[in-house]
Amino acid sequence: MILEQIQTRPIGTNCYVYGDDQTRRAFVIDPGNDAPVILEILRQHELQVEAIVATHGHWDHVGAVRAVREVTGAPFLAPRADLEMIRNASVRAQLMMGLPLDPPPDPDRFIADGDELAAGSVRLRVVAAPGHSPGHVILVGDGLAFVGDVVFAGGIGRTDLPGGDWEALRHTLETRILTLPDSTILYPGHGPHTTVGRERVSNPFLVGLGG
């Protein structure tokens, strides 16, 4: 297995390159910026990209999609409910951060709850996880999950942005995160990785929730 984390500018959004070290096929997950860095890691590992996958449509998770897609030829996959966010990502990056952002393309294919994605022997299951955004998904693999901005080490995603919904996020945390095995490694959109078990007992937003 290959797993590389790239902390992209300007706000430290985590992009992940996750793939099969035998077939050299991989996913690029949440390429928010710094396309040259992402492409160099793909080159170093001699990887063929099966798909570019966005957990959700916020600008800091899709800013490098166009550049990576143009070089690799890989399809861009994202949840349908976040299409408006994707289409307005460059405008929001400019308004919020004064950041010029290459407008991402529309997804080549929409992903939804229950979809299975494969890159060689690596498998990811798409799980609907709304709350931080309407269409947010998490990607659950063997002993790990890429959770975007649902949950962080010691925190959770914001719900005060357009499309955010605290009750939906709470339900996601209860039914999508805390139902995973405690040993599951969580790879979030910001900050360090953690585990379900650690967050269950130490994250102030999760302590006391069901699961």
C-alpha cells in the first residue's frame, strides 16, 4: 500500500495519494492546491491515477483538480449535491482568501452512498456523511477512512458555512464515524490522523454520542 499525505496551501488542507504498490494504481483524494507537489509524488511512485476524488466541494479541496486531471487524464469524482460549490470554488477562494484558484471542472462522474471504488487491490467504499456540506462523503477502506472535514483530531467540521447543518453532522458522527471499529485510522482534511477510538473518548464533540 502507498499512502502519502500532502499538506496544501494556504490553509493546510490534506491531499492524499492512496494506492496499490503492486499495480501502481492510485487515488488522489482532495487535491486542494499545489498540483506540482502532488504530480511529483505520483511521478516518484510511478503511479497511474485511477480517479481524483473529492470528499466535498469546498474550494480548498478541489483547487488542484483541473491541473492534476489534465496531466493524468484521470476522471474527477465528487458528490452531486456539492456541484454548485465546485462550480463556484474559484469565486469563493477569491472572496474568502483573496486567492486565485484555477476553476475546477465539473465532475466526470458523481459518487453516492454505497459506491465502491477500486485502484488495483485498494478498495474504498463511499459513505454519505452530510453536515459540513450537503453532499459530503467519507471514503472507507481496509482499516482506514478518509473523512474530509467531518471530524478532526479533537474537533469537527464547521457548520456555519453555506450548506452546513449541525443536526446532519451530528447524525453523521453518530452513524457514520462512531459505528466504525475503534482501530480505524481517520485521515482528515486538516491536521494529523487519529483513530475512532481516540476520538470517541477524547473529542469533546463526540464524547457522549451514540455509536
